[in-house]
Amino acid sequence: MLTVENISANYGSVRVLWDVSISVKKGEICGLFGRNAAGKTTLMNCCLRIMPVSSGRVLIDGKDLAKMRTYEICAQGVGYVSEERDIFPALTVRDHLCMVANASNKKYPEALKVAKDLFPRLLSLQNRYGCSLSGGEAQALKLIMALIRDPKILLLDEPCRGLHPDVFCHFFNEIYRLNQNEGTTVLLVEQNIAAALKIMDSYYFMKEGRIILQNAIENPEKDADLISSHILHA
């Protein structure tokens, strides 16, 4: 599904990724762990061509993305939810949903159905501006916008960061439901190791721009201890 082959990337003259390779199989939830500044977000940005790579390549279903722009990659069935609050502060919730629905050749009621299934509370906030949404509401809106496009694979960069525990649990349940019911492939960056491992099939651990550990998950508790140990000693 998603194959990253020996990619390296630089910020100016500073190397930040070193020959990174990962493989996310179709229909699985794959985790990406590591301390802050380990290169996780940079790797996702390279997959989407938000950041250029200096060597290596990224493939979706065997198709090389090297010559594609970000919007063309998204058109291949890739959805992305970043850790940033990247919604439009001067647009309403309705504006956001209409924009994505129109771009996806869908009608607004279809977008509302996605919202109702994932985060029903957002239906009562259709006239609220982006600047007035809470962190959880903004994250829910971003995830809904990604799902309206029926992505084959979701890249989720700490989508539950800073959320209330109840909302956090709801989000994780929905991610797992999408994977199980819709077959959506997921690459997930998450700091809550124990919770994330319960829904994941495999994971990679990054340190200083390199992959230093990869595992298929058989015992989530054992893997949680292993990852925590790497983080403490990274």
C-alpha cells in the first residue's frame, strides 16, 4: 500500500532523515513512534511531497509519487490529518465541509453524514467559525474533511493530541472502526503508546531521523515496555 524506500531529507544543509524505509500493508494500522524531533512528522511530510526528499522514493500501490504534487497525491486516495490547527479561522464548519464535498464531487448531505457518524456534536456547530472551535472540535473537523474524500490510506500525525480523554477514546474507536469496517489503511503517530498499540498491527520506532526498531505486534504490553524503554534511553 505505502512503501517508503531509503528516503533522506534535509532542512537546508542539515540532514533530518537518513535512508528511512517503511512499509504499510493494505488494511493495516501501522504505528510510528519516537521522541519529539525524531523525524516522524518530517517523514509524513515527505510522503505527501510537502517536503522534498534528497534521495529515495515513496510509492502508493506501487506508483512512484516523485513527480506528483501534494494535491495529486491526495487524489490517489491519501488523507492527511496533521498535528497543527490547520483549519481556516474565518470559515464556518459548514464552509469547510462544503469546500471538501464540492472538491470530492459530493453533496453537502453526504458530508453531514460523515460528520454525524464520527462526531455528531459538530452538526450543532455548522455556523461556528474555525477560530472559535475547541482543539477537539478542530481535530474532529479535520478528520471528517479527510474522510469525506473516502481515502484508501490515512496519515494521522498525533490526531488526538491535547484532547479530553473521552474524546480521545472516541477518536481511537472511530479510527479502529474505519479500519475494520471500511478497510482503511492507517499510518498513525501517537504519544499514548499503550492505547495506540491496542489497535495497531505493526509499528516503527524512529530516533534522530532513522528507523531503529520495527515489529509486528503480538503482545501490546510487551511492546509498550520496549518502546517506552527506547524513548527513555533515546
